[in-house]
Amino acid sequence: MDTAGAVPRPGLRYTARRRAHCPVSRPRSRILGGVTTLDRLATEKYILLTTFRKDGRAVPTPVWAVRDGDALAVWTVTGSGKVKRIRRSGDVTVAPCDVRGRPHGPAVPGHAALADSAGTRRVRGLIKEKYRVLGRLTLLGSRLRRGEQGTVGIRVTLKG
């Protein structure tokens, strides 16, 4: 690839030549080779949690997720639609995505269950660890606005 006449575009951090050698720009699957689907999803900043309505229509939502033992854990508002759908039926799919909910990997089926208050506290702690300052600020704002009972943890166990 000859880049002698190429004009750099503003906003690009790496040139095409440097990108091939930069570990940050390699696909995650190459960096994390040999790991499980759960490990790959747990390292993503956002996952697309898809719940299903009574009529079977999918409702995708991008959320933060952390690893909680042998499952993924998600934190959300207690009265949200996804909580109501999970109470009715725990069938979900999860896929890696960006902040806008555009998936960049395959969806994996799973079963979601709402956590009790101790489990929700554990999920909040895991979110603080993974998302650092942003996670702490988000959790603080939520606690001030909704109180401790205003949010709930969700455990997603992957099928297969």
C-alpha cells in the first residue's frame, strides 16, 4: 500500500500503516483469542440486551454490563420496560454493541433474572470497578434521584 500521495484526513488518529501494528485497533477477537463468549461480552463497554414483548417483538437496549461469576450483570431502573418484560419472561439475547445500540457481533441467547437487594448492591459495586469515575457518578446521580430502591440488578446467564 503506497501512502506517498495520501493526504491525512482530520480526526484520524492512526495512519493505515500504523493501524496494522497498533494493538488498540485490532479486532477484539484477535486480542482475546481463546476466551469464552462470556469473557468477550464482559470486556465490552456496552452490550445490546434484547428483551421480548408478549407478541414476540424484540426490544433492544444498549446497557453497561459486568461479569458476575458465571453470568453477566446489568443495572437498570426498577420501573423500566425491560424489567417488566424480564419479570414476565426471562428470555433475552445479548450482543456486543456501541453506545447507540449498533451491534458489532453475534447475538447470544440467554436467560435474565432480577437480582435481590444484595445482588443489586453487588452489581453496583462491579459497575463502580469496571466503569470507574463515570460509573460512580452515574450511580450517585441515580441514587440521589431515585433512591436505593429505584434501580435493580439483572443477571443474564448465557445459554449453550
